[in-house]
Amino acid sequence: MSVAPKKLAILVGGGPAPGINSVIGAATIRAEVEGVEVLGIKDGFRWIMEGDTSHARELTIHNVSRIHFRGGSYIGISRANPTKDEKHLENAVTSLLRLDVDKLITIGGDDTAYSALKVNEMAAGRIRVVHVPKTIDNDLDLPHGIPTFGFQTARHIGVEIVKNIMVDAQTTSRWYFVISMGRKAGHLALGIGKATGATLTLLPEEFAGDKISLNHMVDVLVGTIIKRLSYGRSDGVAMLAEGLVERLPEEDLDRLVDIERDAHDNIRIAEVNFGEILKVKVQERLKEFGIKTTIVAKNIGYELRCADPIPFDMEYTRDLGFSASQFILNGGSGAMISIQNGRFVPLYFNDILDPATNRTRVRMVDPSSESFYIARRYMLRLNKADFEDPHELAKLAATAHISIDEFKKKFLYIIQNDLLYKHVEDGDIRLTSTETNAEHKSVDTLETDAGEVIDQKINPE
């Protein structure tokens, strides 16, 4: 009795990201060259966790050789989670074995990485499993400076969108609140905001503590709008990471909206309409100061996820797909694929688990880094120097139509609770200028918008 040759299966979980097809193509070509049959498992774990094996398709060099140019996923995608029910996990493993699969490549973010880990454990050596990290959020626990695939394309497309929004804002004298994807971490918002020179970028990482009050976020935005007005400008663009929603206290969330969650128990942030909530709250707060301004809320994210990958991601994902196939064909298993300094390095599941959550760690923006410090210095927002300069403070208070003491009472707490100043004073940020850590005085010509210097001695356009 002949034994059927074993196959390699590929599936994609989570949300789309530019470059998925390039991983699929590269992994398939590498395996087929070695004589291994490749199956694409349609729609992630959706069908196989129910024991349904009818949604697998053969992948060949012929049908994948040019898919790397396109966004989306050639074999579909889903957020179906086999780890919530042990029966679903058993079904997934059994389904793969029925398909004569003994090698599995998963492509996805942190939730899919966890599913891959659990499949690897359940299979107990019968199926070798490797994971290719994918997310436009750039928040998987890869070594510093190594992006997740799809991030660079998402940032590139996001910059083009925000660049046009900035022109519209200045032309129409209005503010835009742009909410970017990034469930936990603010990498995408910061990447877009820093590259475009957005007026302000607000991230969850820059706030101390586990929770951030809605009023605190609102006051940061209101303070920036008032400061901008004091320079004679009634327009601007604020980039906001959607992960701020995850940090809101339960009482704030419950008051605002009925929360929906996905199969991995994550808040369905797109359903919260966070930008509109902030818009209303900020306008109400500005009204207290006799200030009327037009604010438009804009979400960007879905239009980034299935964009055709830029050359960086096409090349990067070809390396990842090849390395995933090569590693698993050589007998490797239980690892996430990474490329470091041009070389393949496996990151084993047991080494990247967070002991506190038993999940893969999330890489956050480091608010003590020089990169973040530089980004902050190019934003326009209330800072320490504003409250130390009597002239500036008087101008801000006059713009808000309140006394200096009232202005300090309403906004000084923002500075007192700003993590950046703590990191500077503690010496965590190694400044390269002649400025000392203790002073951190904002120079007049360093607050910009879209590359245009705003000097307090020169009237801005």
C-alpha cells in the first residue's frame, strides 16, 4: 500500500496587509522546486476548524508566479480563532492531517501567531508549523528596526492620503482628526504623522498608566488648537492612533458606545467611530472658550490593507516566504520567521511569549527613544516652555479668552503628566544638541507643519 506524499499548506489569518501574496508565491515556488505539493487553505482557519476540508486549493508555480504585484490575499483570509474551543483546535489539526499535510505556514499578526503556536502544540510533531509575521500595525515582537511586512506600504499610502488632507485643511481653514489603524501600538500613526509633518500625532504609548481619560485626550487636542490659533492659523491635522480607544476607562467606553468584539475578544474599534466622538467633545470644549472651529473626522486603514505592495515589501516578503519554506523543508518548526541584517533568523514561539499573558508580546512605540523625541519636537502642542514664558502664556490665555491662572489650571496638568519630560529629566533620552536634559526648552523655530517653520517672530502664512 503506497503512502500519499506529504504536503505543505499555507493559510492567512487576521486582517489583510500588503505583501501577503508575495509570501504565498515565494513559499509555494520554493516548495514546488523541491517536489513538494502545496495547498492553499481558503479563509484562514474558518473551514478547517469546523472539520471541513473542501476549501483547499492546489498552489503551483503557474498560478502564483505573478501574484506578488497585487494586494489582498490569493487564498482569502479570516479572523476565525481555533484557540477558543479545544474541539476547534482538534478539528484544525485533524483536517490538515486528512489533507496529508505535515507542514503548515501561517501568515498573520499576533492572534494568528498564537493560533499557530497552539496548532504546533496540538499536532505534537505530526505537523511542523512556522509563522510569517504580518500586520500593518508593526507591533509584533521582532527585533528593533525590523518592520512587519505591510507596514511600509501602509505608511506610504497613508502619507499620500494625509498629504492631500493637509492641503485641504489649509485651503479650507479647518481641522482634520485622522484616525489610523493600530490596535495596540501607535507605529502607523507615528510613521505617517512624522513623515508628513502633521500638526500633532497622539499615541497611547505617550500616556502614563494603563488607562487614559477621554478628557485628557480632548485637552491635548484643544491645547494644540488654541496654540495654533495664537499663531494665526485655524487649520491643522491631528494624527491619532486607534489604540487610544483600547486605553479608555470602561466608564468612558460604556458612556460613548455599545462595544462589539471580534473572535479574538478585541474591541471592534472601527465600530466605535472614535474620530467623531473626539470631534464632538473637542468642539464642545472649544465652545467653552468662545472658539468655533470646523473639524472633520477621517479614518484611514481599510484603504491601506489591500494596497499593492511597494517594492520594499515585495522584496522583503519574498525573503520571508522563501525562508519559511526553506526552514520547514529542512525540518524546522515552532518558530516565527524573521530577516535580520540580511540573514534568516528563526524566533521560536517559546522565546517570544509574554509570560504574563501567555501570548506573543506586542512591540510598542518607545516613548523614551530619540526617534520619538524628534517626532515630538516637530509637533505643535502645548509644552513646558509655553508655561515658563510669560509672553507665550499670556498670548495663549488671551486666545482662549481666559486669565493666565485659569489657563494654567485647565492645561498645566498635561505637561505635568507628560512622559516625555520624565524621560528627558531621567536621562533616558540622549540629546544630541547642546540643550541639557534638565532644561528641555522648546526653540521658537522647531514647531512645524508640513515642513513649514513657524517662528514666533514671523507671521505664519
